[in-house]
Amino acid sequence: MSDKTTDPSAFHSTPELPPVSEAEPAPSQAAAPTDEIEALKADRGLRAVFENEGLDPKDVLGRLKYEAELAKLQIELVRLQRTVQLQGRRVCVLFEGRDAAGKGGAIRRFMEHLNPRTARVVALPKPTEVERGQWYFQRYVAALPNPGEICFFDRSWYNRAVVEPVMGFCSQQQYNLFMQQVPEFEHMLYEDGIELIKFWFSVSKEEQARRFDERRKNPLKQWKLSPVDDRAQDRWDLYTRYKEEMFSRAHTSFSPWIIVRANSKKKARLESMRYLLSVLPYEGKEKPCINIRPDPAVILRFHRSARQIDT
């Protein structure tokens, strides 16, 4: 055995690093485009940028204002969701309206920053053969919110009130039975503690036609077109008649219809958010980061003596 003694410090020695030369420059960041920034500070320079890019300053400012309002309303929606989750409440929001009324776009903005574990979108496909033999409301009952959840219905059981009779997808007997049962069904939801909000997104015939035309021309939106859309304009008046009948018979004190004037998609999204926040209690509501009172020019509660909407 060797009787050499090993120096313990040898196990803990740190290799020497080469000295940093003072003359060696530190990594530099890319120089900021100061000339461009200074140009933007001047009105003339800003106008030049808009002209070169083909932008309308009013459109740009309007978009910035919309995005700022949207972000703050979404913060309030997150607060609402947190309260619903902690209190085990069940919130059900229906989005109804004519084709191309902006329902899907509004739902996407509602959902954008919510926790997907306790918020979901319900967009049921056409019923199966088995579902067609069930009680009409049965498949919708299965999709209702669980405790702590918010559910957004992209169309709902009200398909039978308007779309189905207009397009011939149900019999007169099925329609009559639905109209008889729907107030009773919603009263049961109310008595069981489900918080139900019913939005009708209202657009004019001219605006609907413009949006259909936009979908046909835009390859990213063509998936939204359906055979039903092609008949929507031709059957506008019939659609109106069934819609007015639905309002008259399914508008109740415990489950009112809220009409959203949706010719402007941005206004419809912001004001429907405000309405939801204004009617549902949540922690922090007394000190919101933005006004949550809806614009009465955009949000209307249906009244039987009111003039016809969608004109």
C-alpha cells in the first residue's frame, strides 16, 4: 500500500478561467431603428406610413380601441369564471341568431382566455337515428353545465323553434310540442339553479348577404357555407315569422330573450360580454377594470310591443 497522502483540496479544485480582455467588446444588441421611430413621432411621418401601407388611420385607431376594451372585458370574464368555479355554480349561455350573425366569433372571444377545464363550447351535430327517437331535449340535457362550469351553446334546443320548421326538418306536430314544452323545460332549469342567458344575434338581410358573399370569396371561410345558408335569404320572411313566434312564446321573466344588434361584429362581442358580466354576480364586480354596463343601443331585452328586429 502506498503511504502517499492525497491532498483533499485536489477533489475540490476549480479550473482557472481565462481572463476576459477589457478590449473584447460585449455582445451587442441590434441597433433600434431610431430613424423610423422618430419619423413616427411626427404627424407627417405617421401619415406617410399609413399612406404607404394603404391604411385608414380611423380603422387602425378603432381596432386598437376594440382590442383594448376586449382584453379588459376578458379579464372580468376570468374573474367571473373563477367565482363560478369556487361556488360550484352552473352557467349556461345560448347563442342564437340567423346564419352569419356572428355567433361563433363572439363565442371564440368569450372563450379565448377562460380555463378550458371549467368552460366549454357545445355545438351539437345533427341528431343520430337513436337521438331522433328520444325526447327532443334529451341530448341537450346531457350537455348542460356541471357544477363550477360555464357552457356556451353555439345554437341550442331552439333549432326546433326556427331553423327546423323553416327548412322542413321537423313536422308541425313536433314544432307544436316543442313550443309547448320549452317554457316548462327552462323553468325546470331555473328551479334547479342553472343560470341561463339567451342571446339572439340580430343582423339585417343586407348584412347577411354581404357576409355570405365574403365567405364565398374567402377560401379560409368557405367551410362556413352550407346548403342551409343558400336558402336563408330566400326564406328570410318565413324565418322572421318563426323567430317572432319564438320570442313571443319563449320569453319569460325567468328566461328572457336578449337581443344583440350584430351588424357590427365588434360591438356585438363587446356588448354581449358586458351584458353577461352585468347580470351575473362575481367577486370583484363592484370594482371592474372597465365599464360593464351594456349599451342600450346594442343590447335590448325583448318586449312584445317592440318593433320587429332584423330590419
